[in-house]
Amino acid sequence: MTTYNKFKYKYVDGSTVSSNVVDTIIAGGTLVHPDRTVRSSIAIDDGTIVSIGNEGSLPDTERRIDATDKLVMPGMVDPHVHAHDETRALDSYETATKAAALGGITTFINFAWEGWEGEDSPYDPDTTILTGIERQRTAGEEEAVIDFGVHAVLVNETQSNLDHIEDAVHTGVSSFKVFTAYEIGLSNGFIDQVLGRIGELGAVGVFHTEDQSVCDQLTEKLRRENRGAPEDYPDSRPDYTEAMAADDIARMAQEAGAQYYGVHTTSRMAADVLERYQEDGSEIRAETCTHYTVHDDSIYGSLGNLPLMAPPIRSPDDVEAMFEHLRGGALSVVSTDHSSYKKESKQVDNWWDCDTFGVNSLQRSLPVFHDEAVVERGFSYPDLVRVMSTNPARTFGLSNKGSLDPGTDADIIVFDPSRTHTISAADNAAVSDFSIYEGADVTGWVEKTFVRGRLVADDGEIVADPGHGEFIERELPEWENSQQPLRG
Ligand SMILES: [Zn+2]
């Protein structure tokens, strides 16, 4: 039995507490750690995991949860979510975190935007990332049912922005998102300065990499050729544009000694580029998203404009490459890039008229990835926990998350690995009225979700009130010293 000090102090050594009773014991399940599975029971008290061991060795409990034949895993950590984003994604913290809880996700990282001069800006151009952080924190603390943090999004090439990076770190925001594409894309020159600053501070750069000028000219060409069908869309943002931009930014990150995290890697070409820079496995990391591991570009023929997103869903060989690189470690995280939109906004004649790129998947990501990676492709449960929980937690300075170790937050899910269900958007807790997994029969069901010891989702129902979720002030992560093995 392993026991956390606080527990000893409170119940064993301490004389202030008379009864040896904890809030909850989850008994008889198989615990999944990032490096092993073990049949054991787990005791929770006051929001924290206090001990693990045979049930007979644990204290008495007020609530016993029987997890026989179930897996007990740390709650999933999703580092890439869009919510409370005004003109963009439609979810509030309430709807997004409810979808997350039903999907076994107990912490996500959203985005805090500054305003900019431009027609797409939802915010006053004078507002800074610090305003954005405060806005997200306030809304989330009122509405969320799971814990959350934010990445700050830099969209202006200003000195004050560079100065605000350190201020943001002091508010518990240790990662900074930059785009190389769209109206909000930044130049390599400015990104080089951002990397210098975050390298000095030990923060993390989070990069959306596509070469905008190449994507622009290809888009123009497709428009001239009147190729507006959804099947034509991937040709406007091919794999090499993703690889080119990743190559540029990773190279600058290496020069700056800055921690680089690539979001939504989709292609063999881009993942190969990142692998080349990962000489010591420490400074260059990247994710892919659930949909890039289960769908290929034939989806544009079957679902039309619904799966419009950037970068696009790619070839069957690229799907294979996602798994090769997850196994090899060049990709170490699977995220959702969750963005809720209504079907109606995707009903356009030509794909270039669509301004709601992205799909919702907080509620589906874990069962869908479980079905594909574990059931179909032989990933182990520790592999699953590493890429969806432990690695994102350690990558982004969430030291109390992503683990079942005594002393950490009791963010725990009870997962039935053999129960199947059929995905239907009618069950969406998110605002979006469609799913790119509609009708799929998947194996794996999130039976219970606990956030800091509190039961939040129970067999498909939300049982906690908005406001249980807390803003997590994230530390500066030290990737080089991370004990977490990245490779499976
Ligand atoms: Zn995104």
C-alpha cells in the first residue's frame, strides 16, 4: 500500500481526527498507470487520491464504488479545446465541460485571445492577452464542471505583447499559441522573438503550422478552376504546406532553446520533420487529434462539408503515419481540437465560403480513440493513458493531473472497456448538432467521471452543478527533466 503524507497526518499520526474514514473508495478495478496496470483499490479523501492498495488495507469509507471488471484511469487531459470563444466556436464553458465530463476528460486547456484590427476579431483591438486570460478565468469558474486552463494566443506583432508573456506566466498561463496562417498569422521574424522570450522564461510555444502564402495561391487556383466540392478542399492545404511551416518554427525553436509544441499534426511529412528535430526527445513535441487517427480524406465524399477543418483530414497513409509516430514518440499527445458549430453553417455551395472550420469531439474522443487504437490496433492501456492524460499533463505543467499517484488530484474515470454504444449527435452535450462519428458502433464507455473527488458524470448523465470546475494555474514545465517516458 502506498500512502500519501497528508493522509497519514490526518488519520494515522494526527489526533485531531478521530475516525479513520475516507470519502470514497473505488474498489476492485484495474488501475491504469502510464507504465503499468495493476488490480487494486483506490481511496479518495477531500479531493485527493490518498492511497492505493488491497481493499482490506484501506480505511473505511462513506461511499464504495464497485469497479470489478472495469478500468480505473486518471481523467483524460485535453490540451486543445475551443470554448467561450464568441464569434468562433459556439460552446460555453458549461456545454463544453459537460461534453468533456461525459467523455472522461477532467481537465482541458482552452484559449485566451487578445483582440486585433481585422474583420474577424471578436474582441476590442485594445484588449491584451491578460484581458483574455481574465475573461476566460471568470467565465470558466462560473460555468465549468471540470478543471481548465488556457493558452494565451498572440496575434499582434507588438513589443507590448512580448512584454506580456512574462505577466501571463505569473497568472498561471505557461504556454503561448501562435498561428502561421490566416489573418492572425504572425511572421517568422516575430515568431523568432516570441521563441526567444519563451525560451528565456522556460514557457512553451504552441504552434499551428501551415504555410499561408502557398495555401493562398492553391486556394485561388481551385477557385479559378471552380473546384468548390468538399472532396477538392484538401488540395488547398496539402501536407507539404504543413511540413514547411513546422520545419521553419521548429528550427527557430531549436536555435532559441525554446520548448515547441505542434498542434494538430495531420501528415506523415510534418511528423517526419518534427521527428528530425527531436534529437533528445525533450524540446520538440507534438500532438495529433482523434479525427486524424480514424478518418481519411474519403470522409469529404461521405460527409461533405461537415468535416471542413484546417489542416484537412488526409490520406490513408497519413493515418498510418499518425500511429507510427505515436508509437515512436514523435507524436506524444492525442487531443480533440474541439470546436462546436451548427450543421447549418456548413451548408455552403463552395468550401471556401465556409467560415466555421472545425468539429466537436470532447464527448467522443476517448471511446473513439480507444476503439481504434486499443481494440483495433493493439495499443496498450498504459499507451492510451500516456497519450491522452499523462503526457499532456506533464507537457503543460499540470503536476496534479494525469496520474493516479497518491497526493495528486482525484481526477479519475471508471471505464467499461467492453461495453459498446452507437454514437448519435442527438446525445451531444455540446452545442453542435452533428458528429463526424454519427452511427459508429464503438467499444468503450465512460461510466463515471470524478473531478477532484466529486462525481461529475454518471453513466451518461451530468450530476454536478456548473462552477465545480477550477482554473488551474499551470507551472512552467521542464521537459528535459520530465520523468515521463514519451515512448511506448
Ligand atoms: Zn484548434
